[in-house]
Amino acid sequence: MGLNTLNIRIVLLLVIASYVQGSEYKITDQVYFDIQVEDEFLGRIVLGLFGEVAPKTCKNFKELVKNGVNGKTYVGTKFHTALRKVMIQGGDIVNNDGTGSVSIYGEYFDDETFLIKHESAGLLAMANVGPDTNGCQFLITTMACPWLDGKNVIFGKVLKGAGVVHKIEHMKTDIYDQLVNHIFISNAGIIDTTPFYEKAKNYELTFWAWIKAGWFPLSFSFAILGFFQFIMAQLNKYELTKLA
């Protein structure tokens, strides 16, 4: 293997690594939801909050978990909507059906940041009805949803209980994607947390799943590196011809 070929392969590995690693964000707080379906306990979801990225949004969420607004918290609220391969939605402490909105700042509050993208399943974002209409409702993605970028504020991720999320996702819905069963938060609370860093993106740990997700940027990188290798080969031929 020539030195130039070795260098190119090293560069290629660095390009691949840059796609795999992703950015890390500080988890400042953790929240848990105990989920129940009718009379049956389904499991616990633990959510990590990106308090440095979206402090205002995280503060609202934590208050609705702990103290609530007008005596209403997330306890007792249901997951009312499930779109398979997209997301589940809940958190309406006003009407408990997806039509209500309230926050510690008023009925609505502004979009805080769109820094983190909807690149994978398990991301916690605010649900809304348009720009700057954040309230109490939230969603959890069940796949990458790039069409939500710039529209919904991501402020956390699922740390534990992904299986619970996907059970909710696959439960029976009506023609309007409203969940038929009564799936609700039976208990909720704040977990004492020493801040730590996490990647926002949750990766499928299989090579081909990763290749499928990143085929376009990778194919572009491969094309550039292939062209560079071709030029180097032609230059080597030219040098050998001169020496002959």
C-alpha cells in the first residue's frame, strides 16, 4: 500500500467517524414518567433534559412535572396521539385531548432554539400549532423527522424506556391517529442528577442501518476522495514516465 493510498484511507475513516460521533450536549436534569395502560403498568420512561441548550423550555417542563400550573401537572395526562414511524404525543394538562395549552409563562411561549435536529428516534421536543406556540404538550420521536427541523424545539432525549415508547407507538389508533386505549402518566418526578454529556442522536448500532441513513453525505465524500486518489495516481504515472 502506497503512502498516498494510506493517507486517503485515513482521511476516509475520519470522515466516517465525524458522521458517527455527533455532537454531545449536557444533560442537566432527568425526569421520569411511569406509564399505565388502563389498569396495567406499562413501564418507566426516563428523559434527560438539555438544560444548557434550552433552559427556558426545560424549566417549563420540570415545573409541569413537579408543581404544575393551577394545580395541574403531567400526572394523569394521557398520550393522545401516535404516528407510527414518526412520534407519540401527550402532555395536555388543560383538556387532556391534544387541544389545550398552558405554560409557566402563559398560554404560549416562544421557540427557544432549533440547534438540535430531529435526527433519530427518542428525541424529546415541544409540540405546537405553529411558530412560538409552545405550552405543555410534548412529543417523542420514533424515527428521524427532518421535516420538523426549524419547527419544533428539541430539549431532551429518552435515556431509558425506549421500549415503552415503541409500545405506545404501536398501540391501536383511530383514523385520526388518536390512541384508542387510555395510556397515561400515572406518576412523574425529578431524578437527582449530576450533569453529564450525551449525544443527542440515538444510533442504530448496525453498519448497514448507518450507511442507509448517511448514504448521501458519504457518497459525496467517497466521490471527492476517489477523484483525489485518481489525480494522485496520474501524477505518480507522470513521475515514473519522466524517470524512464
